[in-house]
Amino acid sequence: MKINKLSIIIPAFNEADTIHLILNKILSVTLTNNIKKEVIIVDDASTDKTEDKIKKYIEDNPKQNIKYFFHKENKGKGAALKTGISKASGELLIIQDADLEYDPTEYNLLLQPVIDGFADVVYGSRFMGSKPHRILFFWHTIGNKFLTFLSNMFTNLNLTDMETCYKLFKTNMVQEIKLKENRFGFEPEITAKISRIPKIRIYEVGISYYGRTFEEGKKIGWKDGVRAIYCIIKYGLFKSK
């Protein structure tokens, strides 16, 4: 597969303090095989200065391939991702949160199994490999592992981290999937639906994780976990379209 461009989808909501920092990291990365980058930012109706920061960044970096889209009302991370996915023009796309929890210098780790001809989808796992991981909440980790276990039961996959942000897809493949979830149910929904694609090749690579506390801006809570369980059952057991 000839890969000319990687589309990097960034859903953003009230990330004025970090959006310029993550963009700096993304633009500083040199992708293997001279792959070009397309950065797609979707602001999900931020109420802080996120939009101003993004527009100023684009103005200051006119030669960079950065596209910006704004939701007039807050719809959720899944909705922002769906907008970004629909706008992607690279042969591959990857999801990147607007905070600093995930390291863009590891894009090449996720690209390699596809470049080598082994994978169609690559997940970056926070629970495997020797990369650094910030030690945070016991029950949050248990919750993530439980959701992955439950998802695996229905998809018959052996993922170690279904809830990871870093998911890399062949763009045309994921654009053909009808996605419904507008919030954090996106992760189990996309996992369930790609698992049903005939002869799909899914790989995992170990990544680092620089997690945030809730005081530092982490947004996911227990209600999102309940929704994730519902989505695992909905899209796994009942094979909802």
C-alpha cells in the first residue's frame, strides 16, 4: 500500500492551555517514508479561548497543512471525531487527543505494521511494552481493563487497551463505517464494527501514557464508563448497524 499522507484527527473541547503544545509536537515529528501530515482539528464548541488559540496558530504557521472545523454546539468527542474522519484525505488516519497524554513522536510505531503490509488497523496500547506510563488511579485502570475484557468477549479480539486514544485506520475503511455514537461510546462502537470487517488485520503496539488527573483537566468520568458498557452490548451482542 502506497502511503503519501497521514490524517491526524484532533477533537478539542476547552483545551486552550495545551492545543498549541500538542500542535508543536505533531509538526515536529518526521514520519517514516517521507509521509506527509494533514492535521484536522474539530473544536466541539469550546467555551474558553481554544478557538482563538487555534486560529492564531494557523495564522502563524501558514505553510502547515492544518484544517479547522467548529461545532456551534457541544456534541461530544465522538461527534467531533466523525466530523474529522469525514474530512480526512490521507490514506491513513490517526486519532490524537488535544491534551498532552499521548506522544506524537510514537506515530511511526503505529504506522510500521501497516507499512510492512501486516495491518489494516493499529491500536496503541497503554498496557503493554516498556514505554513510560504515569501512575494514576487504580479504579480507573481497573475500569479500562474491564471494558476491554468485556469488549473482547463480544468481538472475539484479544486487545489489551480498547479505550486507547491512539487508533490508526485505513481511511477509506473507517469512512465506510456508519458511526452513531457522539460521546465516549465511540471507542467500543468503532472497535465492534471494525472487528466484523471480513479478514480485517488488527495489531497493537505499546505506547507511553502521560495521563492527567481530573484537576489537570481529565474529562472522562464514571457515567462515560456506564455508557461504554451499554455500547459494548449494543454494538457487540445485537450487532447494531
